[in-house]
Amino acid sequence: MLFATAVFAPLLGSLVALLFGKQIGDRAAQAVTIICMILAAICGTSAFVSLVYGGGAPGVITLATWVSSGDFSVTWALRYDTLSAVMVAMITFIATLIHIYSVGYMGHEPHGSVWRFFSYLSLFTFAMLMLVTADNLLQLFFGWEGVGLASYLLIGYWYHKPSACAAAIKAFVVNRIGDLGFALGIALIFVVFGSITFDAIFAAVGQHQNDSYSVLGGTFRAYEVIGVLLFIGAMGKSAQLGLHVWLPDAMEGPTPVSALIHAATMVTAGVFLMARMSPVLEYAPGAMAFVTFVGASTALFAATVGVVQNDIKRIIAYSTCSQLGYMFIAAGVGAYQASVFHLLTHAFFKALLFLGAGSVIHAMSDEQDIRKMGGIWKKIPLTYTMMWIGSLALAGVFPFAGFFSKDAVLEAAYASHGGFAKYGFWCGILAAFLTAFYSWRLLILTFHGAPRADKHTMDHVHESPLVMTVPLMLLAAGAVLTGFTFAHQLLGEHWQHFWGAAIHNGPHNHVMHDMHEVPGWVVALPAVVGLSGIALAYIIYMGMPALPAQLADRFGGVYRFLLNKWYFDELYDRILVRPIMALARGLWQVGDATIIDGIPNGVASLTAQGAGRVVKVQTGSIAHYAFAMLIGVVVLVSLYLIIR
Amino acid sequence: MNALNAAGFPLLSLLTFLPLVGGAVIMMIRGPEAAVASNARWAALWTSLIVFALSLVLWFKFDTSSAGFQFVEEAAWLPQWGITYKMGVDGISVLFVLLATALVPICILASWDSIETRVREFMFAFLVLETMMVGMFAALDFVVFYMFFEGVLIPMYLLIGVWGGPRRVYAAIKFFLYTLAGSVLMLLALLAMWYAAGSTDIPTLMATQFKPAVQTWLFLAFFASFAVKVPMWPVHTWLPDAHVEAPTAGSVILAGVLLKMGAYGFLRFSVPMLPDATAYFAPMIFALSVVAVIYTSLVALAQTDMKKLIAYSSVAHMGVVTIGIFTVNEQGISGALFQMLSHGVVSGALFLCVGVVYDRIHSREIARYGGLADRMPKYALAFMLFSMASVGLPGTAGFVGEFLVLVGAFKVNFWLAALGSMGMILGAAYMLYLYRRVIFGSITRDDLKSIMDLSPREIAVFAPLVVLTLWMGIYPSSFTVFWDASVHAMVEKHIAALASTSKLAGVIVP
């Protein structure tokens, strides 16, 4: 019951705040949601501890029937195993801190509206919890769409801002494109397995190995098609290359929302799906190669874009995109455990970085452009320290959390066989260099050098209140500790003991073993490139502050290409948004109004003219009428004979 | 009268004709105009509430384990022609009777203040409409069905033509001609069936095997009638005009119940009576439905009028229904039925949402609004819920039907499922775009700065719809259980019928 409490307490908080927020006021709504979240975090952590360390047994908690039609039947049920327990503990812990932080961050909002924000935050958490604890794909889809809704509401929280509304719609619609793939994947799983409940699917994996499915003019193994369709869903939610365009815009929402989206909820859903469906995906090598390829490309692409951005949140947003790429590299080579490990450590340091950025923005009177910052590290030393810790973890510096998980991902990629895995490894190495570089670019431009903000803003620079800094410190502790605390348990020799049956590695998948046997240079390389990235950023931005502008001038084309994020938005606008809107107007005004309505209106006027002629035919002569009738009968009879 | 009626009294006839009695009473009200209007409103509300309360007997007493017709009533009518007055419901129809009886009191409440002229006649027309709708879903004789099916047209025509907007006459006539044109062909089919089977009893017709060649013609005749009613692409253009001009309550009933008549007709006649033609024409229906989903969703995206946008979205949603029906598997048909019910509730609610702001500002122009969230938080919340249900968010009514149809369609063909589900993406686009332009943003117009949030009466109108939307999404089994047995029997019978014709034709069935 601990587990169920952890899942449903946020829902309770959200509903109370939503339905009674107006009556009880902001303070009470904040108190209720936070108490529910703390309760959830305590229950979630206890459930995790008792399962993994207390010898608890995994199981399924069935709540009620949901959809039932013929042989299609699913229930509302919570699945309690290591994967879901570890996710629940992480989500509830981080979401609780984000709730608490928001009390301070949203303190300047007009009173009487903040209850809405807290209600949405809790709803977001609940949807994500439903997603990770689902016992069947349809319930997972419920959570999946639920986080979509909550993110829409939160990104568009400042609904007066047109950019926020646009970003909210973009997030929902782009996600929906992925969701269509996911829904089709679920349908195919039902057609192949006759069930969409995890236990039933996993038990039958052996029997359908050679099932095939025809689509796109070819016949493929059904597992490969399933894998690709599910991954299309994951691409939407986890912002992989092509469907990533919503994520950077999602920072239009208040900063705590960005932290929640980028760290604990939403974007991790796709990675989770890969781990959850590992028993099937293990037998879809083609699909998994595709996963690695897309993940690796995303990791590199997003890192290149992050290098030149100037908005503090946008840089961090692209780093999320890039880190998600790492997770998919690991999942694609079969090291789901490494992928989930990176998800966990990333959750801590990314939440830390976003909330730290929020603290900076808060201090700078809502300025987000790092070109207008600088010279503030002495004024907000605590935030500065936190950002350092977050960046060290992100860059993968020993002994911070990212070091362990990023190394694990890259070692797994190297240890795995095949060209895609190698591609993943080298993209990952390159991205690691760029990650370290842009992280220190951000740190130096934000905190060091001469102040570039106006005096008024500079006078106001102040450290955030305790309600914001305490969550930062707790997250920082996570960003330092989660790496070496969990690395051994999750990936060490006793990893099977930790994971139990929650993640499946196929009989020919030895990556969990092989990743510990890679050559020494592979282990050292990520750390080396990371440190050189830091060094380069230090040299350029501390030593030669004029150089970046010269480089941007010199390589203007490349610079603009990166600054405009490889022109993805412009491309989609040209080839999708505008043509579709033009088509929509065309179908309406030409298709409906002119053609379809034109025919009946034409018929109507023909009838009117015809009636006039008929009047002339009515001559009054019986012979004429008889002749007309005869012709009619002949026509009818001959029609009848011909057609029958 | 049949003694085996589960209710112990002629429940369905009572449900059908009680509104007519109430209507007659209303027409007898005399006195000063204001008093007449007020009395007519209350009399209509009470009549419809009593009818709804009575119809709940169906909910509680319906035997969900049986696939057959229940609450059957029979009375001799024209015995020499083989025509009887026969009423009864099975799993396919029972919830539509309830949908009709539930929506009518909501509509009457919604028209409380917005209908100011000829209130008595309005209420009368509405109650006559209820009689026709309930009678149509409960009829078990083709002739009785046909009379109600056509009868629905008359009050609806009047509702649009008398209480409608500026172009009401054009819209009413277009509505009437389109739907009538199809119906005439159905009359021919009725005659042909009667001639072939010697009876117009629907269960008898279901048991009759028509020759494949005859089936083709009958199917086309039915198709002409039902496709217009659904409406399917490309005979859908009467719908946006009718919706735009109809008063709010008229739109609610039009979207909520009348659009279901076509799909219901397919399920009652085409699929069970004409299995070979159903199989033969299914690809054509799929093609038209997929076009409907994509085409009308795109057209919805370009709309500048709120009601037109929702009207076009209805066509897209009904496209999903027709796909589901013609997959003729359990998920497909069950999903289609669910989608019909949920669309009845959700699109009805969306038209009511438009009605709320129309009553205040007297404009349906999307650009006329913006920033309503500031002044109307309750309204914004209700509108959000119904928009999400329309988009098909899991946990709301709209998801279950769409998903079951997706599964059913997937069993037929990947592309049918993929293209038929494009509404998932396009629906999100047009609904959120609408919501953004109406609810989000800042208030710029003066009259919007003082616009009032939902009144207690309006909350009473929305509350049952909110409950239904969530209930249907979270615990759909309480609805699907009604038709599981009937759908199962229908699918089995269809497969058996196809197998027998293949055998007759000498084809070896594997």
C-alpha cells in the first residue's frame, strides 16, 4: 500500500488544489500539495528500499477493470518491481523539492492564481507516476498522455504570453505525432500477442519470434516493427532528433516546470519505455540499431547547438536533449541498466542546473540572456556553487554523478558490437567534449567577467531565499552522491540481484559484462575530453573574451546554422506548418464551398430550369403522355436487364 | 402486448410518447406571454426529467448477458401487410435511448434564457423531437423505424428554420433536402425488403438471407440514406451550415443524437442484414472515412467560426465511427459504439460551451474572443476538459472509442489504422488552437472585461456532462458491458454468414 499511496497522494493534492484552490487560497493549496508530495516521497522511497534492500517481493496491485471489449481487456493496476520502484522514488523525491522551490520562485506571482500552478505540478507528477507504475501498455499510455496534458498546461501557464501559448501547443502536438506511433505499436502488440499486459507479453515473447508483419511494401519481423513504432513514441516524449523541436521551446513555462520536464518527468518517459519493453526489444536488433543511431545523432546535434546559444535555459534545454541521446545509445546497445542509471543521475544534476538557473534568473530580475550577465559570483555564492556542482556532474568529472553514468554509457557502447554502437561511442565522446565546453561557457559568462547588466539590475542581485536554496543543496547532494553510491549496485557484478526480473537482457547480450572489460583508454577518454572542454572554455572565455565574437564573424555560416538550431523550426514551418494551413484553407474554400457545395447548388438550379421545360412538355395530349410513359418503361426494363 | 416485458409495463412506448403528451399539454397553456413562456419551460423540463427518470429503468433492468431484444412490446397494426407496431432494445440501441433522454433535459435547461421568442412552440418542438429520437432507437419494425427516422427531420427543420441564426432558412432547407434525398432511397430498400421477406419485422429481416446481388442494391440504398446522416465525406456540407444556424440546444441534439442515426442505421440494417455487401463495400467506406478524418480535420483547422470548427470536428470523429463499424470485429464495433456515445456527450458539451459565450457576446467569431481565462476560470476549466476529451486524452470519454477502433482497424490493415488515427494529431492541433484563441491570451475588448463566469444554471447544465466525460474515460466498462453480448453475437453471425455464402459459391473456406 505504500506504493499505491506514493502514486495517488499527488493526485489527491492536485485535485484539492484544483477544486478548492480558489476558496482555500494559495498558501493552503501550496501546503496541501507539498504535504501530499512529501508523503508520496516518503512512501515511494520506503517502497524502493523495502523492495531492493528489505527483501520485499515484486508484484502487481490490481485496482479495477478499465477497458474491456471481446478479447481486449486491461485493468488499472500498479506494477511493483525494481524499475518502477526506483523511478517512483526518484520522481517523488525530485518533484517534492521542485514543489518546495516553487513556493519561493512563484512568490512574485499575483496572489490568488498560484494554486493553479501547484495543482498542475502535482498532476504532472501523478501522471508520470502512473506511467512508470503501469502494468500494461494502455495505462502507460494514460500516463504518457497525462504528462503531455500537464506539460501543456504548465508550459502555457503564463497564458497571457503568446510565446508561451505557442510553445504549449507545439509541445502537445509534436508529442502527439510520436504518440500516434506509440498507439500503433500498442495495437500491433495486441495483434501479435493477444494482450497488452506486460506479464502476458513477456511470457509469450518466445512464441512469436518469427511472426512477420507487412508494412511499407515489405515484410518484416513483427518485433522489429513493434520496436520502431514504440521508439517513435519515445522520440516524441524524449525529444529525439526530428521530434525534439518542442523541448527547447518548453522553457517558456516557469523555470520549476522546466526542471520537472527535463529531470524527473516527461522526457525520461521514452527511456523508461525502452527499459520496460526490454524483453521484446532484445529480439529486435534492427530497431535497436535505429535507437542507437538516433540517440547518438541527437547527443551530438544538441551539443553543437548548445555551444552557441545565449539563453541560459536554452543551453540547459539542449544539454537535456543531448543527455537523452546518451540514454538511448545505452538502451540501443542493450545496456538498459546503464541507460536508467544515467537517467537517475541526470535527473538530479539537471534539476539542480535548472533550479540553479532559476535562482540566477530570479536574482537578475528575470534576465535570461547570459550576454547580459557576468560578475555576479560574489553576490550569489551559494547559487554559484550549486551551478558548479551541477556542471561538474553534467560534464562527467570524477567523482560527481555524471562521471559514473556517462562512462558506463560510453563503455557499453564501445563494448557492444556493430557499426552503430561504434558510431554511438564516437558521437558520445565528441558530445562529451562539447558538453563540458558549453557548461563552462555558461558558468563563466554568467558569473565571471565584468558585469554586463545595468546598474539597477546589479543592485538588486540577491541570493534566493532558503525555500529555494535548500532544495538546491539537497539536489546537489544527489548530484554528488548518486554516482558512486549506486554505480556498483546498478551495474557492478551483482547487478542482477538489484534489478531482479525488471529488465531483461537476451541470451546473446553480454554487454553488462563486457562493458567492464574495455581497454583503459576507453575508460579514460570521456574524462580527458571533458577536462579539455573545460580547459578550452576557460582559455577562451576567461583569457580571450574577444575571440568568440571574432570566430562567429569568421565562420558566420556555421555560427548562424548552429545559432538557429540547424534551422529545424524554419524547415518544419516551410515543409509542414505552412503547407498544411494552406491545404486546410484550400480544402475548405475550394473543396467544400466550391466543389462539394457547388454540385447540389448546381443541381438545384438545373432542377429549376428543368421544371420550366417540363411545363412545356405538359401539352395536355394523352398521346404524348402515353409515349413518354412507354419510353420510361423501356428504359427501366432495359436498365434492369443490363444491370442484373 | 407482450407479457415478457422486463419492466412489467410498456416502458419503451411510454418513453416514446410521454414527451408528446407533455408537448400537447404545453401547447394548451394560455395566458400572458411571459407566464406562458415560464410555464412552458417548467413543463418541458419536468416532462423531460420524468422521461429521463423512467428511462433509468433500462439502465438498471437491462440484462447485459443477453444479445437479444429486451423490453419488447408488440401490437397488431397492419396485419394484412405483415406490419406490426413493435418496440424493443438490444445492447446496440439501449444506451442511445438513454443518451437521448439524458440530453433533452440538459438542452431545455440550456435554452432557458437564450430562447426568448415563441418559447411554447420551441419546447413543443423539442419534446416532439424527443419522441422521434427515442422511437427511432426503440423501433423493431422497419416501417415504424422509417416513420420515426423521417419524423426526426420535421422538428429539427423547424428548430433551425424558426429559432436559428441569420441564414437559417438556407441551412434548414439544405439540411432537409440532403437528408430527405437519401431517405427516399431507403424507402425503396424498405419496399424491396418487405417484398422479399414478406415482413418488416427487424429481427425477421436480420434472420433473412438476401441474395448477394440484391444485397448490393439494398446496401447502396441504405448507404445513400445513412451516409448523409452520419455525415460521411463528401455529403457532409449540410452539417456545418445546420450547426452554425441552429440554436445551441439544436446543435447539441444534432451532434449528440441525430448524427448517431446514420451510424445506428449501419449497425441495425446494413451490417447484420447485408453481410456480403458489407464485406464488399467495406474498402469504399474505409476510404471515405479516412478522407473524412483527414480532410475535415484540416478544414476544421482553418475555421474562423467556433461552431463550424466543432461541426467539422464532428465529421472527423464520425469518420472514426464508420471505420470501426465496418471492421466488423469486436474492438472495432465496440469502439464505434463508444465513440458514438462519447461524441454525443463531448461534442454536445462543446456546443454548449460555444453557447455560453454566444449568449453573452452574440458572436461565434473566434477572433472576437481571447483571454477569457482571466474572467471565466470555471468556464475555462470545463472547456479544457471537453477539448481534451475531444482530442481523445486517456482518462476522458474520447479516448476509449478511438483506441478500440484503432485496434480494430489495425486487425484489418496498418494504413487504415495509421491514417484513420491522424485525427489524434490534427484533432489536438485544431482544438488547442481554438482553445488558445478563445481562452488564452489577454483580454483586449471592453465587453469581455466584464464578461461573467458560469451561472449556477449553466453549472447545472455542465455538471452531468463533466461527470459522464470522466466516468466514461475512467471506468468505461459500465457502458461497454451493455453491448458486449450483442456485439459478440453480431460479429459471430457476420463471420458465419460470409462463410456460408463462400460455401454456396463453391469457394473453399480455410
